[in-house]
Amino acid sequence: MEHIQQDFEGSSIELWEANHGIKRVIRGGCEYVVCENWERFQQQMADEKARARREYIAQQQAEAYMGG
């Protein structure tokens, strides 16, 4: 398990979790993944989904109008 944790530390997953209020807690040999603020997390996810949708639509429009 230690080598897996070392691969995780400093990864993009760890950064994403930190930016979204996700914490990992180890108790009694078990690892728990918890969200510090569920409402804030849900809003961040909605915002990211909307931004990704806008970027996708803009890309599709640019390809349609610019030919590629």
C-alpha cells in the first residue's frame, strides 16, 4: 500500500481533491475519503460541467464555421 500512496502524492488526483475539499483520513488501517462541504462541492461540479459544455459547443462551432 505504501508504493500506491507514494504514486498518489503530488498527482493530479491529489490536486483535484484538494481543490474540491476532498480529504483522505486513515483510521484503524482503513482509508476514508470525505467531502468537507457537500453543497460547495456540488456547486463546483455544476460549474465545471457547465464550463466544459460551453467549451465543447465553442469548439464544435469553430470547427463547423472554420472547416476543421
